[in-house]
Amino acid sequence: MSLEDNKNVIRQFMKVGDVETRDLQAIWDSFTPDCEFPTLALRAGIPNFGVENYKTFLLAYFEALPDATFTPDDLVAEGDQVWAHITIRGTHEGDLRGIPATHRPVEYTQLGMYTIRDGKIASARAVFDDVTLLRQIGVNI
């Protein structure tokens, strides 16, 4: 696959996650069966975080921010990897990390590094701007 093809895998992944075009099956189909999520494994305190774990994580996330949108602001590809700077927007309408809904709008960033294999995401590492997110929903940090 070309570098542009690899970027398009990430663009499509973001598009099928957006509230207006959300397609859970297309999200799940974005990953190889053995896809790993190392940064989410660290966050969850477990050794392996696979697609099934990600499904649980993302469904809870969509309950917390049901109108979430994901804008890939910058994508940089090299080899089989795509680096992404993403802006996430939504409204806090459900429990998010133990914080009940505040109905406040949020806008924060994510930096992700994705490994692409055979047109699918084989590894996803992401760092979220948790400080900005939590401040926007009223947490004093």
C-alpha cells in the first residue's frame, strides 16, 4: 500500500467513528484480528488490550460522548505507520472515567501512531490530552 493509502485507512476510521457517519461494524472491521492497543493496556493496567477490549472501551466512550466527532488535523505516513493529530469534539452526556454527565461541550486532542497491515490497523497507540478534557468537564487539576 502507498503512504496515501495508509493515511486513508486512518481517515476512514475517523469518519466511521463520527456521530453523523457512525458505523460500529465498519469501526470493528478497521482492525486486524490481532490488533493491539498498547497505550490503552497501560491505562487499564492489563498486559494485553485487544479488539474485544477496545469494543468495550469505545462503546462506553460513545455513551459518555454520544455526539463525538474525530477530525484528523494532520497525518504523517512513513512505511507502514501513520502518525495522526486528531481533534475530538462532543458533549459530555454520560459517565466518563467515573464523572457523571455534565452536559458540557468538550474539545481536546489525541496523538496517535497507527501501524497499517493489509489495509487495516494492526496496532494503535494513542495519547489523549486528558488534562484539557477533564478540566472541560469540571475536574480541578
